[in-house]
Amino acid sequence: MPELPTPRRPAERRPRGRPKLATAAQQQAKIVDATRRLFLAQGYGGTTMNEVAAHCRVSKRTLYELFPSKADLLGAIIERHRTSMLALPGDYAGLSLSISLERIFQIDISEEDDEARAAFLNLTIVEAARYPEVGEMLHRLGGQRAHALLAEWMETERQAGRLFIDDTPSAARILMDMMFGAIVTKTGAHAEWPGLDARKDYMRRCIRIFVHGTGNRPASET
């Protein structure tokens, strides 16, 4: 009996239509990351929206739909940068105050990431002296928002009986000055350290000093 031919499988159909486009959120994230690098290379004032569109390979129309102005784009970059400086909101339940604060201030990041966040902070401080909108956004979306988040976390710890302070906003400001002062000076110049490990050790000492003074109720109050 002759062998029957093997039946052919139907050819797989390719999905019709154009490839799926990135969502607006994905496009925004891509533009923010690319523009951050462009600002670092050329400065905020030295970069135009036309250059941003070309660098990000998007149309000017798409760029302006996502970010109506260069200031709006800078604001989004500052908000992204804030999360690299302060990991809040976050879940630190079950951790000691010292370990929680080390993770919140992201002490153990890589040298590459550390240099990237310091470089952007330097840039914004220098550009703020030239462009008022940079200083306003850096204060409102960066420092002010970070302070509010840290104070909120500290207040939660205070109410839980793990932190003993009489003024949560002031305590948050003091700790931020200690920690961020170790990363960059207010003139936009790098703080002088013999190496990254030395600065990390200094930041841990700042946390230990802070926790030692606020983490235990004074004997006179017990």
C-alpha cells in the first residue's frame, strides 16, 4: 500500500496591523532617561526641545504632548532623581532604625549609580543659579517632597514608639542635611572624600549618631 503524504500544517498567521506602540508611560520613562543624559552633557540651558526630540528619536509633536515645556521635562527628571536619593515610600517593617535609614538613603548603591546621582545633583545646583525655574523645581519636587516623605515615615515610627522626637519635621531636616551634605556641597562641587567607601562609612556614622540620640528614651523620662 503506497505511503500517504504527510499533511501540511497550516502556515502560522502573523498578527495583522502595525507593531504595538509603547504606552505613554513607557515613552515618558524613555524620554526622561535619555534627556537626563543630554542635560548632563549639555546643561539645562544649553539644550533645546528640538535637540531632545532628535536625541530621543520622537517627533516634536509627541514630545510636546508628553511634556508641554522643557521645564515640565526637567520636573519629571527631578522626580525620578529624588527616588535615587531617598527610597520612600517603602516598606521597612521589621528592620531596625539604622538599617531602615541606610536603605532609605540608599547608601549601598554601586559606584556607577552613586556618580550618576551626584552628577545630576551637581548639575541642578549649578543651573539653579542661572535659571530660577530650576531652583524652584529642585526645591519643590526634590528637597521639599523628600523632606515631607521622610518626616511622614519618621512620624509613623514615632507613633509606633520606635522613635522619640518632639519635632518630626525638624528631625527630618537635620538628618537630610547630614546625609545629603556628604554627597554634594551647596555650591554644586563634589564633597572631598578619599573614596566611596569612606563616604559610605561617614553616612553610616551620621545615622548611628542620629539614632543614638533619638532611638532611646532618655533615662530622666522613663
